[in-house]
Amino acid sequence: MTKSIYAEDPKIVLESSDTVFIKQFIELSEILTQYETPNRYNVYSKNSKEHNYTMLFTAKEMSSYYERFLCSGETRPFEINLVHIKDKKSFNTDYKSNLFAVFKKGYTISSCCCCCRPKLEGMYDHNQGLYFGGVSFPFDMYSPVYQINDKNGKVVYSISTSCYQRGVFYGNCCDCFEPVRFLIFKGDNYDTNNIDIAVGSIIKYGMGFKTLISDQDNLEIVFPKESTLEEKMSLIGAALLIDCMLFEEYANDMKG
């Protein structure tokens, strides 16, 4: 990654961003023990005409040891706290103060269950519940589908990928060298065979041998051109949800 700078106001930067890059931390304790640790990420803005990355947030999954140990990535409940980073001195080690936003997911039985589907809610203020949007996971027996909902529950975008891509249903052991592309479609119409109607994408990049020893992932979001700040925040939440649901299984399988 090239040199990164820091955003004084992440809302202004994110509103003008066409691309966001999400880099997951390598957790040494997870590599040594093979026990799932809370996921941590850095979120950067990167526009095509800019040379440097702009640091927006650092994020951490807030979940208990038992939730991570007993639940798979798709079923476990968690909150992901996003903290604004304005300079090197402002890195937040507790991830509980100076929050910019919170993504919250409740416990679900399984993504295969059509009556208890995973759902992610996004809030600017966790205490006051200033809901800005979320991600739902409607049942589709052929391909994984994620829908971006605005604060009124309306479906703004649908995200899907072909089930024939390596790594979508086989975890990190099979796709460690290949990217997995999820297409973003406007509204609730999606067709992974028709790339021309896609308005954006979420790409999970293969991390090579690093993926074999941990479940570290790098993700890139190419935003739809007309997307609002709240929609971009929900798309960031969708990328994190996809990471937890589809690419956490290998680490969990190694424990058993």
C-alpha cells in the first residue's frame, strides 16, 4: 500500500470517494493458537485520481470468546465498532470511545434457514439508535444475495456473485490465490450473468499463504456513482458481513 494520509472529516471524504479499501489485521495469537480472535480492520478511501490512500476508520469486532468459539462466522452475533482516525496519535485501542458508527448483527441459526436470516444494522450513535441503513440476506437457493436497505427499509442495492466462483462456498483453503468478485446491482434486481447492469462491486482479494495460516482478508469496494454517504456506509457494512459469513469458516474448521 502506498503512503496514507488522515481524514479530518470522514463524512466529507467518504461522500466524494469512489473506492474504499478494507485491510484486515494479521492476528499473531490466532496464527499461533488457531483460535478465532476478534476481527480488526483499517478502512481507507482511494479515488482513481489520487496517489495516496486516506485513512478513514479503524474497526474491531466486539464479540465474546464463546460466541467466536461456538458459532461459525455466519451465525455468531457481533458488533463492529468504527472509530475515526484523524492522526497517528488518535488510534483507539479500546474501540469504545469516539465512535463514528456501529454495525450490529444478531445471532442466527444458519444462512440455510429461510425463516431466520442474518441481518446487519448500521447506526451513527449506538446509544441513541441513529439508524442510517443496513444489510439483509434474503433466501436464494442458487447464489448468495445481500441487500442494502435505507433507513426506511427500502432496498437500494443488491449484491450477489456466481456460486461457481472458487472460494464462495469452500472457504479460504480453496481461494487463497484468487479474488472473489461480488457485483452490486441497483434495487432488488440482480443477475450475475449480466455484468453490464452492475453499478459497482465488492472484491475479496486472495492473500496467498497468509490466508492458509489465518483468515485475514483484504476487500475493495467500488461504489455506485450515485450512492449517498449512508449507502456507502451500508456497503462497508455489507463487505464486513460478507467477510464474516463466507470467509471465516476455514479458521473455525481447524479448531475441530
